[in-house]
Amino acid sequence: ALAGFRDAGLRIPHDMSIIGIDKSPLTEAVRPSLSLLAFPHHKMGELGTQMLMQMMEGEKVTSTHLIPELEGRETMAPPPRK
């Protein structure tokens, strides 16, 4: 996406912000560094284990929402002022 926008003459983040999903080594290797939504993997594992144990004991399992954290890096800028 970064190369495609650059080829189209758009400047990141001046003209377009890009936000990826989840951490990977590439998010820090590319330039500009990719902004992203980072999911709490440790918390996901804890909740998954709790849900599995509830299911194994025949309990009702309730859904849980995990909120990712926004890590703003070099590919994200505030909207332009009008």
C-alpha cells in the first residue's frame, strides 16, 4: 500500500494515513514506520483459557470484547484543517 500510494503521487501521512493491524517485524522495518492497532495477545490467551475451562465445566460462556491499542507512528497524521 505504501508503494502504491507513493507511485500515485500521494505523501504518507500528509495526504493519506495508513494503519495496519497487529504487530509484526515489518511494521517497524518499513519506512515510514507503520501505525497499527495492537491486540493484547497475553489477555487474549487468558480469556481464551477461561472460556475453555467454562465450556469444559458446562458453564455458559459469555463473549468478551478486547480493545486494541492504537500505536501511532509515522504513517498517521491528524486530518487537515479546513
